[in-house]
Amino acid sequence: MYSNFKEKAIELVKQATEEDNAGNYQKAFQLYMASLDYFTTHLKYEKNPSAKSAITVKVRDYIARAEYLRAVLDGQTPEDPSGDAGVGGSQAAAGVKKPGAAAGKEDDLEKLKSSLGNAILEEKPNVKWDDVAGLESAKDALKEAVILPVKFPQFFTGKRKPWSGILLYGPPGTGKSYLAKAVATEADSTFFSVSSSDLVSKWMGESEKLVSSLFALAREKAPAIIFIDEIDALCSSRGEGESEAARRIKTEFLVQMQGVGHGDDKKRVLMLGATNLPYSLDQAVRRRFDKRIHIPLPEAPARASMFRIHLGDTPNALTQREFDDLGERTKGFSGSDVAIVVKDVLMQPVRKTQDATHFKKVQEGGKVMLEPCSAGEPGAFPATLQSLADKGQAQLVHPPKITFRDFEKVLLRARPTVSQDDLETYKKFTTEFGEEG
């Protein structure tokens, strides 16, 4: 069956070449792309190594030609990769016109935006600086790099330049991505939130173009911030076992990051990266981040604030002293660990209500509601959640307030997720390359 894919691919390439030589570049581009789909499918089934290698070489030529035609159709003037013996021949390339040139800059931007999917964060996440508990040094550094250059450009003149790259590193769950959300909310800049899946393509050479497009679009939309979470997935250390595609992506990142922050005040682009594995980063990429901030596990006061923040407006009977006690009891917990504890605690009143055998009437906002209670409490009457539902009183039932005892029950089985060995690794990296946040 796979031979049919090869035959179809060859047929399409033949048509593409004819259209290319005739100067019908839009049609030729579409035919080249269609043939590449068939070639890719064929290569999955091809077992002969020499045949597979020969086809791969040809496919690279077709990809290069297709990329060249696309650039020309987009109004650019790229160097022709085809050569005299290439697809379409240099004579066809010499006669290429630029039918898309009149489309203008806005069309080019839309094409870039389309190729990068949902990388641009159109709606702000609504996370304020005050919502991030602790991490005052990290917040100050981000304000210095993001807020001041936009609001007070007169501060950064002469040799005084704002930071162009900030790396946030530390244990998982400590708030690195949450800090980025606060930056997106507070900064008066275009915010790009990018993952490795946005920039990795199955087509040879396409990933580098996406990286280049990302930075080009950011400069067009400047002042802008490019945030890449888990940046080690894209920019890990270069080694012998590394694929050619991965190496080319890193090289493009290095080239583009070298140019970040070199425009005028109104064309600034800040590169913001986050990683749990700082030692996995390529050293050249690490050097491009001129400020590297350790995001440590939260201290007791910050943990106490996190408990309050995560509870939000959920009815509870906790005092400030009890929140402080929770902060002291959870040494070694990350922000994510605290969030999981609170999530479990939030279900405790629901479980009490579900297992209750007695209820009582209470006044809530001028309305009579039913609340679970022990059998000995005044006004208690025997009932279950199901029996109340059968009587049509389900809407009157509400769970009791969260108490400190609910937290104590959950903390008996809760454990921190960051080991001491991990903490030593971050401490070592901070001593060598970073600074405390």
C-alpha cells in the first residue's frame, strides 16, 4: 500500500515542478506541500535504508523550494536555495515576482500570528502582584525589568539599560508560572506565552522559522514579553546524541536572543524563561539570560498567606493565628503542595454533609438553611442528604464552615513533594550562576 503514497508524491512533485517552471508559484507551492504529505507517509512504511535515505534527501530539497516560494509569495526576497540543479531551476527563480508585496505589513503580521497559534495572550490573567505570596526580591526584579522601562523610559538612557532576559528557576510548584501571570497582568506590554509544542514542527526547517517568526512578531508588537515555560525542553545542553533539528532550534534561539533588547525603548522585548532543571539548560542559552533568579520554597509567613489566598471567600472559621500555625506546620511545602492541601480541605465540609446522620436549622442571610450536626446538638433531627433530597429540601442544605480541625485532618497525610537533594541542587546552581529571589 505504501508504494501508492510514493507514486502519488512523485506525480504531485512533477506537477509542482511544471507549475514552478511556468511561474505559477502559488499553485507550485500548494503542489509541493501536498507531495510532502505523501512522502512523509511513505517514509513511515519504507524499510529499505538506502531508499529511505535517498527519498529523505529529495524531500529536503522540496521543502527548501517550498519554503522559498512561500517567502516570495509573502513579499520577501529570500536567497534562492534551489541552485541550477534544484527544484524548479534558477531560471524560474530569476523570474519570480512578488505578488504578495502589496499585501502590506499587517498581512505579514497576521500570517506570523496565525503560525504561532494562541501564543499571544489577548486577555490578562487577572493575577496581581499582591496575589503572589512572598518572593519579594523576584517581584522587585521583574518590576525593574518590565514595569519601569515602559512607564519611566527616561530612567534608562545612556549606558543604563533594562534587563533583556530573566530566568526563573527553582523547585516545581514554587510560583514561577504564577509570577509570569502577574507580569502579564501588570505589564503594559504584549505578552507571548509559548510552549515547546508551539515551536516544534514535523517539517524540516519549519521550527527555526517559527522561532524567528516569534521574535519578529514580538519586535513588531514591542514592548513585548516572551515567556517560555519549561525552557529546558527547547534549549537543553548540546551533546553528541542530539538530533540535527534540536540543534538548529537552539542555534536559532541563540541568534534571536542575541538581538533581544537592542532596539530603542519603544521596541523592547524581554525574554522570560522558567525551568525546574537549570543545569539542563545549554550554557550559551543560560548566558543569554542576564538575570537568573532562584524561586525558592516559600517561608512560613508566605505559606500562611497562601492558605488564606487559596481559601478565598469560602466560608471558614479560621483566625489569623491559626493561619500562621498552618504556615509553621508545613515546612518544606511548595506553593503547589499548599494548593493541594487546601483543595482537599475544601472537600471536607462536603464529605461531612454527605456522611451526616443529623441536621439542624440555621439562619443564613435571612433564610432558613439546613446544616449537618452531631446528634447531641440542640435542634438536631435525624436525616440524611438523600432523605432531604427525596423531600425536595436539597436546595436548603449547605455545608458547614471550614475549621482548623479540617486542616489538621488533611495535614496528617500530606507530604511535601520536593526532596532535600533537589534543594541542594538549586542551592549549588544559585551559588554558581544565580541569585536568591
